[in-house]
Amino acid sequence: MPGSSISPLDTLARTMPKAELHMHLEGSLEPELMFKLAARNGIALPYRSEEDLRSAYRFTNLQSFLDVYYQGLRVLLTAEDFHEMTRAYLERAHADRVVHAEVFVSPQAHIRRGVALAAVIEGIHAAFDEAARDYGMTTRLILGIQRQWTEEDALALMDSVQPWRDRIAGIGLGGPELPHPPRKFTRAFERARAMGWHTVAHAGEEGPASYVAESVDALKVDRVDHGVRCEEDPALVARLAQEQIPLTVCPVSNVKLRVFPDLASHNLKRLLDAGLCVTVNSDDPSYFLGYVNDNYTACREALGLTREDLYTLARNSFTAAFIDDAERARHLHRLDQVFAVAEGTT
């Protein structure tokens, strides 16, 4: 991350309570754990060492990242594997003062490899239960559906997860945006809403601003994941601000995947100043070398975020979270307390 000294604002960013709303569990698989699971499960990885794997983290676009990402998935076979991966992320998130985490898992690629759906969901929820017990952290699981496959495949997945429907908060559309417009999954999102699930969709990362609008209009999403290319359409920006449709922005990820050439060019601050409900998240932190606090502090330095900006971003993370009003009020009260104590030091 840029910079070496720790400013009072960086300290505040790191210690303030926050929610993380856009994080793919499979993208939190650190090289050390990947090699451990590969050895345990007899999987041969195409990398000689952890350092060799890290050297592959030079991405030119989303697909170049996905090619490495799908290699990592191969080590995940058992409930124990999914538990260890989830537990490791939640430990890192807790250290970053994340008090509520909403995370994606994308079972379609696992099912195709013969992994039991029960292993995926039960392993993750075992770690959720431990985080609640050990850290007081609340969690939600979002079922990721992959847009490169058919809507029928997504609907079949939704049928398969019915035994765990009450342990899933919603569905999210992920995978390569192009050439897969959101409207391809209209029926799946209608079914999710009918089931009482929340809905989110990746849009406006590599796809155009029209994909953001389509996610809102065709899929009727509660949140847009990424959404940064909305800026191409000023009328859309104004609408997102007026309707307060949250964007789960992942700044370091956007730079790593060449959506922006560097963090100083990122539009997070502009969108925030325009009144949009912008949040900061890590996306795939192992591969992009940045957990949520790394994203906050890197943006603070590169974009000149103020104390008020940090407060708004943290507040937005709770406003946009899939939690009840009482839980939201509790988190916001604690956030206010932290900023009151920090008054005069920043």
C-alpha cells in the first residue's frame, strides 16, 4: 500500500467499526493455506512455491485474474477446507475492526468438480458460528451465480440450496461481465425476491454504465457491486444518489484489474461527493494484496479522504448492510462513539 507513516486519519480508518459487503470467500484464499489444502487433498498446483504463485498476481483484466482464481478453487474439496478458508478471512476481518461481514460463495464451480453443496455451506457456517462466539461478529452469506453460465444453471442451483434457504441472505450476480448483460438472469432474481432473499449484482466494473442501470431496472437489486462506471452516465449518477442505491466499491481491486490506472484516478471520492451511498470493500483480498483496511488507508492517501469522508463511508457500510434496524442502530451508535473519542486528534 502507498505510504509508510501512519497518520491519525489512517489510525481512525483502521480502528473504526465497519461492515464489509463485497468479499468473495474463494478470493481470500492465501497462498499458504492454498498449498496446505493442496497437500492435504492431493492436488497438484501449477506453481512451484508460494512465491511462484504470488508472482502470478499480475493481472491485465478480469479474465486474467479469473484464470488464476479458478486454479485456486481446485484445493477446496471438503467442509473442513471451506471452514478453514472462511475462518481465516474472518480472523483478518476482525483484526480490521469489521463487525459485520456479508460474503459471497459461488458453488457452481465447486459442484462441477464434484464437491457436495453441503460441504460448501456447512463448512462456511461453522466458521460463521465461531466468529459470532469468539468475536461477536455477525455474518451473512450471499449465493454467487456465475453469468458465464446459463440462467437455467442458476435456477438449478437455487433449487439445490433449498435445504439451507434460511441460512442464505440473498443472491449475487458475478463472473465475467462481458458479454453477459444482467437481464440474462431476470427470472432467477424474481425467484430470489419471491423467496425473501436480498439481491445484488456485479455491474459497471468492466461492463458499461448501462449494465448498472439494467441491474437496477431488470434485476431490481438492493445493491450494485462495483458500479464505478456509472459515472459515464450523469443521469444515472443522479438517480443512484437520489434513490440511495448502494455501491459496494473495491478500489484496490479496480486498480489491480486496470479499471483505473492508479488509485489517484479512482472515482470513489467523486461519487461520494455526488451523494452516492458508496462503501469500501476488498473483493478478493488475497489476490489483490489488500484487505478492507488496506483499501481505506490507500484511498485516504491517494484521494485525500477527510475525517468526514471516512465517517460517511463507514456509516454507509451499515446503512447498506442486510441487517435489521436494531442491529444497524447499535453499530451506528458505536461508530459515533469512536468518532467522538477521536475528536481533536484528527
